[in-house]
Amino acid sequence: MKYYIIAGEASGDLHGANLMKALYKEDPNADIRFWGGDLMQYVGGTLVSHYKERAFMGFFEVLKNLRKVVGFMKFCKRDIGQYRPDVIIFIDNSGFNLRVAKWAKQQGFTTNYYISPQVWASRANRIKDIQRDVDSMFVILPFEKDFYKKYNYNVEFVGHPLIDAIAEKKQVDEVAFKKEYNLSDKPVIALLPGSRKQEITAMLSVMLSLIDDFSQYQFVIAGAPSQDVSFYQTIIGDRNVSFINNKTYDLLSISHAALVASGTATLETALFKVPQVVCYKGGNISYQIAKRIITLKFISLVNLIMDKEVVRELIQNDFNKRNLKLELTKILDEAHREKLFLEYLDLEKKLGGKGASEKVAKQIVRNLKQKKG
């Protein structure tokens, strides 16, 4: 059967890759065409567009690049029309995917969604569009099933795919890893400033400002695969900090603490049991708009899933050197760390165990076979 998958950003690429592996297992003759990244391309299939080409962040940034966005959308619809897939699988990336889903449903294509748009965070009116345009929705956060149920839309909770992705990682030899990347014996504080240029530019300088205040530790930047090393170097300058590109999981596995940009990385850091401070600073216009439409108590997935403040969030103007130094000091305290580890264990239990990608693949293939008779 023919599968068309549309994913955006590094996290979508990761989950898309694991879903593709599971689809090939369920359907050895699967023909997969996709929008994604390097990880999906490594699994197989045909890459149509890399997410690096579409990495626009925030309302203002999307508006600035509106012509490009519209061009990508037109191309995507044309490509789907020529390919004629048995099913289109959307992965997160709601701004793009929900628009394509509306068109696809009108054209009579089967539409599945893996990793729900965050309608529980803002613009709940989009649920009507999802009910109309998405045949099957597979959700990965435990509270999402109950949320959709309030709107009489039945979705399937499959567990969180990060549990599988992290479980598959081989144990890192800390001594060998530090030697390979010329790290010292000091405990590591990982810096995860995000994957897009706008957020890295906004946050990395503030993170780096703490280096001299924590000389007994070494700071290591986790470079995103979507950005060139030269871009980071313009921000780093001559500061005493190490940089490791595209090895975030390995770095987290040996880290003592982390400063993390809000997003999927906060959950990844928690699943590696690393104490963290969550950071967010966006463009002022985008932030002011977001503040008026987002109704959540928290921005990090860790706190949202636990429905309480487990990790400290420093947002916009609160994200500054003074506050960041204070919060980093707290998570380096042993008593605080022990409490946090227990919270992380509860978080992992709530996420539903292993096998998310396999559950989704089985259900998609089963539904297609039933439809074909």
C-alpha cells in the first residue's frame, strides 16, 4: 500500500522515522513518500521536502515567509494528487497539516493524524475542523483522550513515542564520550537552546552568561541537526564552552543538569532523569499574540502532563541571567534533585509504556485492509 507522511521539525522527523520502521514491519511492501528529515530518509522511502526548508517559528516569522509557506502547500497538494496514496499520515505540524488535511478530505483521501495538534492549548475551535477532516487521530499525551471526549470525538491514546526512542539508545560510556569530544572530568550542564535560529539566538547568550558563575561545571551546547556549526559560533564567540552537534541523547545521558528551550526537549530531558530549567523567549510580537490565545497554566510538557509545576519555567522577561542563575543553583542541590527524580518516575508511568509507533502502524494497516475488503 502507498503511504504519504507529512512531518515538520526534528521531533516530527524522529517520530516519523519510528513510525516508518513499524509500517515496513506491518506492511513489507509499503511504498512511502514523505516530508521529513534525515532520520526518515535513513529508514527508506522517498523524501519530498526536508523540514529545514520550512523551519519558520512564530506568527510574525510565518507571516514574513507567507509566500514560501503557500508555495510549499501548493506543491504538497499537487504531489499528493500525483502520488494517489492509500492514506495520508500527518505528524503534528498543525499550521501546515490541518490545511492540507482539509483539502485532502475534500479530494476523498483517507486522513490519519499521529501526534495531535495542541488544540488543548489554544484555538479549540480547530476541533471542528479535525472532526471533519481527520478519519483517525492517534494521541500521545494521556490527558488528550479525555479532552477530545468532551467534544464527542473519539481518539486513540497510544503512549508516547519518546519512551521507545530513548529505550532504543545504547548505553553511553561516559569516559569514552568525554574523551571523544575533549570534555573534562567536571560534571556536565547541557544547554539545549532549541532547533530554530530565532529561538537559539534569543536564548543561548543568556544561557552562556552563567559559565563564569559555575566554574566547577562544564557547559556543553547540544547542537541541532538543522543548523550549521558556524551559526552557533557567532553566538559563542570566545566563551569557554563545548559544542557537540546532533548528539543530544548521548549528551543528556551523561549530564548532571540542563537548561532547556521549551518544547519536546523538556520531555526528553525528563525521561533521561536530568534536572532542568525550562526556558522560553520569543519575538515580542509573536509572544504578545500567543499570550492572548494560549490558555495553559504551563508551557512545558513535563508540567502539563503532571498538571503541576515539576520543573521551573522562565518565560519571556523572566528569562534573564539573575533568574536563570537562581534556578540552576536550585537544581544542583541534592535534596531538590532527589525530589525531582521521583516526579520524573511518576511522569514516565503516566506516559503509557512502550510501543507507540507499533500500535499506530498496526491500526493504520488494519484499517486500510478493512477498507479494501
